[in-house]
Amino acid sequence: EMKLHFGLLLLVVGTLVSAMKFDDFKKCDQSGFCKRNRAYADTLSVSPYLLLKDTISLSSSSVHADIKNTDTNILLTLDLQLLKDNTARIRINEKEPIKPRYDEHAKFTLVGEPEQKDMLHSDISDNGLITLHIDNTRKVVISPQPVRIEFLVNNEPVITLNDRGFFNFEHLRTKESHVPKMVEKKNEDGSVEMVQADSEKDLWEETFKTWTDPKPNGPESFALDITFNGFPHVYGIPEHASSLALKETRGGQGNYDDPYRLYNTDVFEYALDSPTSLYGAVPLMLAHKKGLSAGIFWMNPSETWIDIVKTKSSDSDPIIQKVFGNRPTSTQTHWMSEAGVLDLFVFLGPTTKDILRQYSALTGPAAMPQMFAIGYHQCRWNYINQRDVLEVDGKFDENDMPYDVIWLDIEYTDEKKYFTWDEPKFPDAIGMEKVLDNKGRKLVIIVDPHIKRADNYRIADEAKAQDLFIKKPDGKDYEAWCWPGQSSWVDFIQEKSYNWWKKQFSFDLFKGTRENVHIWNDMNEPSVFNGPEITIQKEMMHDGGKWEHRVLHNLYAGLSHAATADGVRERTAVQKRPFVLSRGYYAGTQRVGPIWTGDNIANWESLKYTNPMILSNSMAGIPFSGADVPGFFENPTPELLSRWYQAATYQPFFRGHAHIDTKRREPYLSAEPYKSITRDTLRERYALLSFWYTLFFEAYKQGTPMMRPMMMEFPNDENVFTMDDQFMVGSAILVKPITSEGSTSTQVYFAGEQPWYNTKTLVAENKQGLHTVEAPLDTIPAYYQGGNIIPRRERIRRSSVAMRLDPFTLVIAKGKDAIAQGQLYMDDEETYSFQKGQYALTQFNFVENQLSCQNMHEDITSQASLDFIKSHQSIRIERVQILGQSQAPRGIRVTDVRGVVTEPDFTFDTTTHVLTIKDPKVSVIQCGWNIAVY
Amino acid sequence: MVALKLSCILAAVTLVSASNIRGVDPEKYDLYNPSRDGQWTCLDGSKVISHNAINDDYCDCPDGSDEPGTSACPNSLFYCVNEGHIPAYIKSYAVNDGVCDEACCDGSDETSSLIHCPNRCKEVGETYREQQANLKQSTQAGLAAKAQLITEAQDQITQWEEQETILQDEIILKKSNMLKLQRELNILESKSTTNKKAKCQSDGLDVATLKHDIVILQKELDGLKDILAEMKVKHNHNFHDMAVKSAIFGYDEFMTRYESMKANIEQDLAHIDAEVSVQEEIEEELAEEEGEETVVEESTEEPVDEGKKHIHTLADTLLEKLESILPTKYKNTVMDALIPLLKKDEQPKENNFDGGISNEADVENARKLFQNAENEVNSLNSELEKVKQDLAVDYGKDKEWLKLKDVCVEKDEGEYTYSLCFLGDAYQKSNKDSTRTFLGKFEKFDGDKDLYKVHVHTHGTRCWNGPERSVKAKIECGLKNEILEVSEPEKCEYHYRMLSPAVCQSDDKVQQQQTEKSFIPIHEEL
């Protein structure tokens, strides 16, 4: 969290309630390269970049060629590779730079060298037009003059690079060799003189507020325009407090004036509905239209701005229709990065789920969390001592509210020295952790990447002595302010720093921690209280003076996160899946752990924005994210608190948190009826834990996020393309959180053709399209989609660990064809044994009034699979509920795995049409049984 | 060896009998008998189920009564026998959840493969009993200290109550003296001028004052009459106290004449009223004569003198009578108090009329006397106010907090030393530079069940960008007054954990609470 810090302390007067200080952060015209590239685009006549035909070389899966800037005669190299699974990579670099441009980030971002794929064939025309036939329907066409690359599917253009000619690549140069561009200037007396062009400003030095960026390397940015042909909407590129479907950024009614920005920053009380950058940055954009999705991954960790405009649909203009035919809206984007090389991946889907799988193949699978991570987390800045921690812990039990993790913010440390404890307040941290462990609960404590410059502090001493900190240009440790006062920042880009950091989490070094202690990385953008834009100066140096911070800024948070998670993983002999929450993030963060949307505010608007913000993360390959419940700053009303808990029940990461200036608001402190309502929603979360866990496994295997935009599940329904106030959890549950005060009803869009069943009453809604539904305070509108089987654990326990052996209730939401299916994933919930096959994936099928299951393990006959089933076979199905049952059956016949037939009791509710089968006594993972409704 | 075997057998026996219906208090087994046809009715009567469905790990009854021994129903309770300790109920969610519950020391809550819970009841029971004994001991010491506090408080209260009576009496006396002096002052002042209207008003005031005196005397008289009447009825006849007997005799005699005397007085008062109203009319007429000043008519003075005469007669009679009927031991006190009151009217009269036309010095002197008297009354009034306030303050059920008011304790918490004066002020003092921050003044008791166990101090120094500081002190029973721990769970809201004998409760009460507690699965952090 970012609290009132030194810099702001002087500025904030009166109440804490204020708003984001826009002046603290740059607009495009205050960022030299953004201004230059926007101006370049606006004043362009003809693109000077030509592909040199003679340099073209083709292989079975790639193209190489040189590009010449005919204005400067600088040569660039173009490399295009076709990769497996409808993916392509395009790289453009200087052919002979005066020194290397930063290209090393790929080793942190990609999980390996992407696998190439042979094309069917290729041809080059006489005028240098290259056509790559990927397969029978897909091809790439590279035009040489100016260079333009187009991806086509069924001969329709899908993605076009340099469609508008905005491609611009600033070559490295010395200040001495630089020849300024001169333009004519007409004086008032009519005379003409030559002056330096506007674009010459800010090339060698740039000032923002009181900071001057010395820019020793001068201009080194590059930009490219990318058109998504016929795609009305684009998504992704978090993190912004904006809508799911991205807005246009070049002014006009309802549009932004500034580009979306990717530059990890700690924004105090960030503004909603804004393209300003926030804590994280993932340069992955998806485009969608009816029948097709496509995407691009702009792999670059330097400051990046993205302009978005849309072409007018010709539907309404008869003249244009006459000339060009009925052309749908296209989305045109303009990507601008400050440094590095152009390294772009193109995904041809064809669905959003396919793109996320394609993206995961490059940047790695989402981490499979321990089960507890999906439970409810209770945090506050701060639980003040170990007695406080245990009292809060006990209160949850007294009030019958389940929770898994209690958290400690910065005050647990000895004067903000991470890896130490404030001993008077926590004299026996281990004892406290054991008490939590007895109930299966965990402790998460905060460790930030800024290290206090204190004497007799081992961490600082070692980091100083071994040169582990980020350096100033003069080679001395970079020092600035954060929580501890004067601090330095660990240089995670440097391998020895990364490895040293990992080791600090071993139990013998980090005293007072044990196996049920996990970590939280805050302030890792990095947040620097007295730095420009509350972060580090771009001229600071990494990796022993090798790279400026400028070239890799957005990577820093992700590396601190990864180093911490590696440390937590490696601290035990039998490795356990680490839990590390981070605030800053970048592409690849999904491999490491969850992130949250930072310091939000306890008001209705902020609650509303949790949905598009988390959905945007989902769309950008970061499936595990959440927002502080019920808002970090300020005191929530009881109603807001209850409504926020209801919403977060269906969001992936579920943590209550509070600013130090707020009143205590642990859910058990609410008065009735709010307390019971909040308890009910917490219990619903726990009932659905296994359902969530199965979705996490799907995210791990396929890259499909747990919390999904409607458009991901209903890609052919144009009504849902921009919908971000309702969403899907998996493909089974539709949720419409209530995000306005006093609402007791809301409009829900019932998409698709399947019946929907109210998750509370279990009654079929029999509605399609937009309908008003009741939503009294105790109800969040949530519906099972017909055709799904949802595994639930309805025994309310105090933590997820306590539920490990509990039996299941299967809810069968019958589809319109009376069919339903669903999966259940189980493993040991904490180690990596699942990667060795120690897991069970069971599919339940309900067809022709018979329920059965099927083992979906990758290797059914493996010993690991058999062992796992054997050790968990006693976990049974205690109840089956069939929704949408038209009439009472005559009976239920259960045939168990040994062929023994029993007839269990059942009840049929004639008003709800729910058939409940009592305890069929069949295993949830050992298949071979059958339950017949006759 | 023999002992070991025996305990094994005992354990086995216990198991057999307890396994009848797992999770049920053996005394309640009867509730779980099947009907003749093998059915059983949920304890809330809502449903009839097969007796076999009891503890079949499936929840049938809405009230959860069919699953006392499993976690199947969310709302049932599990009974742990806890032999060697005290039995306990835990909530169903804690059954077979892999946690050996504190409350279930016999480990009977866990039968799954997740965990084996050893029977710890012997040691837990021992520890518990030891703790109970310690608790009892410290509670008893605390109670003794509390009893002392209460006794001292009662003494203080009695003292205040006496003081209140004395002050009230004194105020009456002083007030009438003050009024008299005021009257004199007024006369002197009016004499120093020739303003007849002022004289008239002054005489009117005289009459009013005298009338007021009469009414007060009548009230006093009635008070005395009641005292004597009560003495007559309630005195111990077996003690042949001659003084008492003579007092009763005198009282009886007085009473024979009292009614006629009272009638006289009332008649006189009515007469005065009539005269006064006549005079007021005259005054009004005078006022209407457009400022024309006339010599004061003798007649206007007459009713006043008449009234005074009546009072003097009455006073003399009263004094005479009282002197004869009062027991010697009260006589002096009462007479000393009454004589100045009853006779006071006479002396100033002499002064007034002796002095003839008063001079400036006389006026000044009279003013001084009046002011002194007024000050005296005021200071007595504020003294009385204070005593009344003291008496009105809530010092706890038995005034146990009275003697602790403004008793201060402090605690060094490292960075700061925190202090609190009971029912007074609380402070936070920096140990670095001794700067002191005011945390709040006592506002109220705020314990839910035990109101006086929580003290709230509010309106401390406001925090920067935050609320006013405040203190919530939670006080537990202990021999000494002491701060155990100070924390700040919310910014600028300080929580004190304290000890004081004032909150100690009798043994019975404590035990009763302990028993109640053992039925709810609350984990006491030791």
C-alpha cells in the first residue's frame, strides 16, 4: 500500500479524502518520446522505411530482411518467425547499433525459445512482395514499400503492422554525431530562417517537475501502428482503472485524450476511468469480433504508450457504403516504447481462449496455487501484535466465519527493516504461527524490495558489501526514500542479487518464519517517495552498470516477485507452492503468483471498477488477481461492505484489507443483518473452493482465466462484447455484482441458449436476454448455466485445510437437452506432486438421466494416478441435486464400482423442481459407478 | 502396571458406552430412542426419519439433531465427555476437520485419517484445576481488596450525605441572614434618598421577606413537630429516659394549642396579603401620578408592623415551647440555630431606627455585610453542589470505584509510557523526550454485561489528520491496580488491558461464567 509519504505529507492538508494528483504523473506530451511519436504520426506524409528486396532470405519457418530508413540511411533488420499454434514473432532491431540495445528481458519473460513451425510454402513476387502460407486458411503478406506486414485468414486481413505507416525507429547515436533536423520558420517580417524542429526537443535531456532526466543515450524509442481489421473492440493491456473494452484515446465524446500508458507506478488514490498507468503492465492486447479473435504481445518492459482509434463503421454512411462496400469498424492502435528492440508476437486465435493458451505457451502457465490461496484472506494495516493476531483469528471461529490467512503489514518489522520482527510486539512469532497452523491457517507477512540504510542490519550490510543494490550512474548505491526512510533497492536484474534475495527466505536466515508463513511484496514498482512519478529515476543502473533502469522499468516488480517466490519455494526440502502477492507486475507474473489492484477506496465506484480491472487482468494472462475488500482507504458503509464481500466471493483473489486510519472492519464486526449476509457469502466461497480449484487447474493447463468476460464465453453475441458489469466464473456461473447503493434489483443479461438456475433458490429462470431480477441485500445475482455440473462442498469448516476429506454435493444444472457435465480437480493442495501425476481430474457426465464419471488423468494407468485415487477414494459424493427436473422420479438406482445396486432416498421439490438424492455413497474420484434416475 | 491396565479397561468401557450415540451427552441418550417402528423424530419435531439415519453423516433434520456425532449438519453440537476434565460442546464444523480441538481434550472429535488426537484430559484437567485454584485465590484476594474499597466508599458516602444535610441547613440560615441584610441595606439606601416610591418598595420587600420567613418557620416548625411525633411513637419505651418522657409530655401539651396557633398565623398571613395588595394598589396609583412625590402615609407602614408583631409573638411562643420540650442534649444545638433566625428581625430594627438618617458609611457597611453574606451563601451553595455532584457520580454497583477515583497507574511500553487515572485523565509520555500527549478524560463505563469493566476516556488531543485520541480500558480482576498492556488497534484509539480489584466478582459468579463458557467452543488463549 502507499500511504501518506514524505513527499505527499507536505502537500496533503486537512482530511485524507482527496483525489489522485494527476500533476504527479506524466501526460503523453510530458514524455518526450510519446510526444515525438504522436507528432510523427500526425505529420507523416510518406513512410521512409523500405524493405530491401536483395536482403530477403527465407527458411521453412522464417523470413529475414533488412529495412532501410531512407531519411537517415540507417539499416534495420526484420525477422519474422512462424511459431506453433497460430503464433508469429516479428523482431526489428538496428542492424549495426553503436552499442547493443536492451534485449535481455526475454530470458525473464519467456519460458524458453518459442518453437517454430514450418509453413506450407512461400513466394516472393518481382517487386518484393512476400507471401507466407502458414496453412490453408492463414497467410502473411509482407509488402516492401513501405514495409507493411499483414496477417490474413481466409484472405481477409486480420492484423496489419505499419498499416498507417507510423513505424518509427530511433537509432542509437552520439550527441556529437547527431545532426539536428532543421525546419523553415517564417518570421513576422516575412523572412525565412532555419530552426531546429520540434522533434529535437527532449532528445538529450528531459525535465519533469523538479527532476531532470540526463538521457545519456539520447533518443532510442520506437513505435509501430497495428490495425485490427474489422475488429470493433480491443481488450487487455492492464493495468488501468478503465473499462474492459478499451476506449479511444485521441479525444472526442466519451474518449480519452491521452494514450493508455504502461509504466509501473504507485498512484495515490488513483482515478477511475482513466488511461493513466498503475502498478502493473502487461503489453498483451486482444481483439475480438463475431467469429474471430486475434491478439498481439508487445514484448517490451520500457515505458510504453498505446493510442487507440476506431474507424467509423460505414453502416451509416451510404456514400462510403457505395464505394467501399459495407465495411465494419476496425481498431487502429499505435504502440510507442522508450527503448529496446521491437519484439512482437501475433496470435491468430481463433478464440480468446486460444490466444491465452498461445500466450501461456510463450510466457508460461499460471501458477497452480495452494488451496489456501483461494480461501479468504484477512489483512489490515496493521494487526499490532501477536495477541491481536490471535484474537482476530479466534473471532472468526467464534463467529463461524471461515478464513485461511491472516496478514501482517509493515508494522511487524523492527523499524521497517525487512526480515526482522518488532520483538516487543511479536516476542514469539513462531508460537503464534503454530497456533494458526493448528487450525490449518497461514500467515502472510510483507517484505518490500527497498532496504533500510541502517547500521548493524545484516541485510543492508550484505547488500552493500556485495554490491547488490541498484546503482547511480556514478557507480554508488542508489539511495532514496521509502517506508524506512533512506533506503536502497535490490537489483533483481543482477543474478547475484536475485540469488542472494532468494536465500533470505530460508528459515535459518529469516528468523520467526516457518512453513505456514508466506510473503507479500508491496511497493515494487518500485515506489520511491521522493522520485519522479513516485518511482526511480530512469538513469539509474542495473547489473553492474550494464543497463539503465529506463530500458526495463516494467520488469522490476515481476523480478522481485519471482525472486521472492523462488525463495519461498526453495526453503523446504519438499518444495511447496509458494504464495507471494505482488502489487507490481509484468508479462509472466502469472507464473509466480497473484496480484491485487492496489490502493483502492471504500466507495461504490471503486467496487464497480473491480470488475473491469480484474477482467482486464484475466484477458492479459494474469488470471489470479483481486481487489482490496471493501476498499483500502476510508470507512465503508455496512451495505458497501456486504456488497463488496458478495462481489469478491466470485473474484479470484479474495482479501479483506484496510488502511491504518480506518476503523476496524473485520467481517465479524458488522451488525446484523450485514454480519450474517457477509458470513453467508464467505461460506458460499468456501462451498465453491473445489470448483475454483478446478478452474485454477484449467488456467494452469490451458491459460483460460477463472473469472471470464461474458464475451469469452459467448463470443458470438455482440450484446456482451463490451459488457463488464457481469461476468462468468468458469463457464458454469454467471455473476452480476451489485455495485450501487440501495439497489434491490438489477438487470442481468442471460446470454446463450441454455437455461439459467438461480444459485440460491436453484430455480430455473427460463429467461434469455436482458431481464430485471430481484437483488435484496442478502442476494448477489448468480446463476448456474444449464449444461454444467458444479462440485460443491457444503460442510462449513473454519479453513480450507479442514475441508480436505469432506464429501461433495454435485449440482447438476440440466441443459436444454437434459445433458450436463463438469469437472473436479484434486491434488494434495500444497506440493508439486501433481506435476508428477499425483492428482485426479474427474469428469462427471449426466446423460439420459444417468450420472457417471470418467477419469481424465493424462496417464490413467500410471502409478501416481492410481496411488492418488487410492489415498483419496473415501471422499464421497454425499448428495446429488438435479436442477430443472420436471417431475418426481419413480426411484434412484445406484450401481457401485463392484456392481452392487442400492436405492438411496431422494426428495423432490415440486415448486423448485429440484431432485435431491441422499448419499449415493459413491467415491468422487474412483469412477465406475452409475446413478440412474428412473 | 496394574494401574495402567485398569485405565485401559476403563477407557474401553467408556468407549463402548459413549459409542451409543456419538456426540451426545449420555444424560440425553433417552432423546435418541427409536420409536417402535424404528423411526425417530428430529428433536425440533419437524421430521420423522429412520433411526438408522442418526449419525449417518447426512443431514436430515433442519435443527441438525440427527447428526450430533458428525459434521454433516451445520448447526449441531458435538459433546465431548472429557473424562478427567469438564465436558464440553463443540460446533459440528470442528468434528473430523483435522484439528484437535482445545475444548475436546479427550480427542473424541477426530476419528478421521487426517489426524490422531491423543487424550489430554488428565493434564488439561490438572492444569485447569490448578488455574482455577490460582484464579480462585487471586479472585479472593481481589475480592477482599474490593470489599475494603466498598467499605471506604460507604464511609465517604455517609460523610458526604451528612455534609449535604449540614450544608442545606446552613444555607437556609445564611440565606435568610443574607435576605435580612439585603433588606437593611435597602432601607439604608432608601433612607439616604427621599424617594418615597423606593421606600414603599423597600417596605413591600420587608413584608415579603417577613412573610417568607414566616413560611420558612412554619415549615421548620412542621419538621420539628414531625420529628417529635416520630420520637413519641418510635422511642424505646423500655428505657425510662426522663428527658424523652418530658419531651413527649411537652410535645403533647404543645399540640393541644398548636392548631389554634396555626390558625392564627394563617389568619395573620391572609391579613398581610390583603394589606399588601392594598398597598400595591396605592403604589400603582402613586406611580400613575406622573412622578408627583408625596409624603409616605403612616398607614402604609402599619400592616408591616402588624405582621412583624405577629411573628415576634409566634417566635417567642415557639422558643418557649421548644425549650421546654426538647431533650437537653439537643436543646442547645437546636436553640442556638433557631434563636438567631427567629430573633434576627429585632436587632436590625433597632439599628435601623436608632440610626435615624443613615450616612454613606452605614450604607457602605451594610452593603459589605450583605455582600459577605451573599458570598457566604454562594460558596456554601457551590460546596453543596459539589457534594451533590459527588453523590450523583456513578462509582459502580457498590461504589467500588469511588476510592479509586484519580488513582493513577502507568506502564512502560518501550517507546512510550502510558498512564491512566481511574475516572480521570490518561496520557502517553514519550520515553525519548518526555513529551506528553493527552489521550482522554474519563467519559463513561462501557462494558456490555459487566458495565464497570470497561472505562472509556475520550476527547484526547486530536491526531494529525485523524480523530481525537481516546482510550478504552478493559479491566480484569486482580489484587493490584495495574496496566498490563497498551495497544493501538486503530489509529489514535488506545486499548489498555488492566487489572483492578474493583472488578472482581464473587466466586459463585465466576464459576457460573466458567461453566457457561465450557459449552461454547471458545479457545481461551492461555
